[in-house]
Amino acid sequence: METLKMHGTEDTPVITLDKQAGIFEISGRSLPEDAAAWYQPVMQWIRDYAKSPNPTTTVIFKLEYFNTGSSKAILDLLYALAEIPGVKIEWYFQEEDEDMEEAGEEFSELVDIPFTFIALD
């Protein structure tokens, strides 16, 4: 399966989805004007990956900020990931960023995936 690598900008996160290396990470800021369209390749990759996933899959979220449209796209991603056995989420946030911590907690209540919350200094 081919690796998906999306290079980040000021308004879009860095996304690396690499089945072979076991790297699944979304990091940075997510403010694309059309979040559904921007995240479409990620959704397609996840659907393809779900057909033959690794035994365990840890998806790392290291987001600094995301807009409302991105919030919906992230939730859609989490719903797709919830269909894959052995998935878990690592949700990183800056220690002083209560909003990002709470956003992760809210997502964790909406999907049936184990979340680990990791505060960064």
C-alpha cells in the first residue's frame, strides 16, 4: 500500500500515513477553506487501509489548532478509524492548551476507540 504524505502549510496539517512503517500522524494547524475536500485523500486512504490493516494501528494527533470544518472532517476520520480493529489514538496537546485537550476528550466520547492523552511541555 502506497504511503500518503501531505506536506503542511500555515493552514493545513502535515499528514503521514505509512502502513509499512506503522506511522499514522496528523500534526500542525488545520484551517483549509474546504476541509471535506482537503481531507478526502485521507479518508480514501483510510478506507483502503481498512481492507487489510496492520494488527495494531496507533494514530497520532498533534494538532495546534483546527477550525469547525476540520472538526467535522476529523470526526469523520475517527468514525472511519473506529471500523478498523486494533486502532488506538494518541492525542497530544500543549499542557496549557485546555481547548485542545477538551476537543480530544469530546472526540473520545463520540467514537469507540481508546484514546491516550499526552500533555507536552
